[in-house]
Amino acid sequence: MLELSHVVKRFGRQIVAVDDVSLKLSQGVIGLIGHNGAGKTSLMQMIATLSKPSSGQILFDGQDIVKRPDAIRARLGYLPQDFGIYSNLSALEFMQYFAALKGCNNPARLRYLLELVNLHEQAHRPASTFSGGMRRRLGIAQALINDPDILIVDEPTAGLDPEERMRFRNLLAELGFKKLVIMSTHIVSDVETIATQLAIMRQGRLIACATPDEVLDQAEGQIWMAEVEMHYYESLRTKVHILQAQRQGNRMLLRILHPHQPCIDAIVVEPSLEEALMAQQYVQNEGLQVIS
């Protein structure tokens, strides 16, 4: 459905935001993972035709979206990280405005979408009075107006409380059964239960693209747990990558990322997805084998 081939995005001569990214995507939830500044937003903006690649090609159903942006725009929904609202409009009026822009004349669909994101009871309330979570839910509703085949959401759970975050994840997981959902985040818990694939970015480059299970398998044998004396912890942390340190009296309970047993009595443990992703970074830095 969507194919990126050697995509590069430069800003000026010095800054390379996206560096030679190639990727093939189809239906499902794709978790675009990376620290702030990894190039996630720049990549999504190019897919959404909001900016053009400096070089490379982006194809949607075989058509070059740089040359023919309308080929994807009519089938695309987009929720940016900074989603603004019109303070003088109610939620329903806001949806009606975006529906007019997208050529959708179906009042029943607007009511359905507001109910889908649990805003139907606030349909006539001014959107300016909405909480951050309610605004994000209104944002996803407007992104779905045209029943898109591709849905792009940039850091969608930022500022949401735990209940709203869970509701949002469940909605995206359901949409992923029928559509391609590209969700960028640096919060691993947002994607660990819903992503069918993880695309991991670092400094503008795609360092891995794999299923969550493949990422976990790659980290097997690299996560260790050890309980050590405080004085030994002080010297150990300068030699190994400590993921978690919990004080217990005058001892420290540690989780350590290392390819070999880092200290006496350390035992290997099952990695969490977050730890496995950190292991990916470690693999890159140490030049070890990477998922291809």
C-alpha cells in the first residue's frame, strides 16, 4: 500500500532530519518509535504531503505522491502533534467545518464519529472549553471524517490521563484491522499492546523494522537482574548499562543491559519491550547484529 524508497529530508545544508529511509507498509498499526528529534514528525509530514522529500520516493498504491499528492490526500487522515481548534465553534460545528473542507456531506457520520470518541454528549459544547484529552479525541474524529485508508497520528497520547490513553489505544487498535495506522510516540507503553510492527528511528535513520515479538527475541539474553551492595553499585554503573536501580536497604536491585553476565550472581531475565528497544540502541552503538 505505502512504500518509501531512500527518502531523505534536509533542512539547509547541515541538518538531515530523515536519512535514507526505506519502508513498506500495509494494514495494521505501525508504531514509529524514537526519541524527540529522531525524525518521526518530518517523516510523517512527508507521507501526509505537507512537505516534500529532498530526495527519494514515496509511493501509495504505486503512485508517486510527490508528483500526484491528490492520490493520497483523499484517502488520508492526519492528526498532528499540535492540534488547534477554533474557539468560537462547538464540537459539532468544528466537525461540520472539516467535513465541508473534505467534501463530506453526511450528518449521520459526524454524529457517529463523535460517539466513537465519546464526545456525543458534548457535541454542542464550545470546543475551547475541552480538556487536552477531549481535544485529542476531537482531533481523531476529524481525521476519520473521510473514512481514510491511512491514518497518521503524531504523539496522540501526549497530555492524556491514563483512562483517556487506554481508550485512545483501543480505538487505534480497532482501526488497524481495516486501515494502515501510523502512530509516532516515544512512550513505549502506547504501542506495546497494539502495534503490528515497530519502525525504530534514531538520528533520522531507520535502525530496525520488526514485530514486537521480533524485537523482544533480539534482546533475549541481554537483560540481567542482580542485587548488589551499595559500594559495588557505584563502581558497576560506570562499566555497564543499568536500566533500572531500586534501593532496598543498603543494597541495590538492578536490571542491566549487557551481552554477557555483568557481575557475579546476575541472572538473565525476560526483557520488557521498552528494555528490548533500549537494547536495539545498544546494538547500534556497539556494532552488534541488528534486525533487518
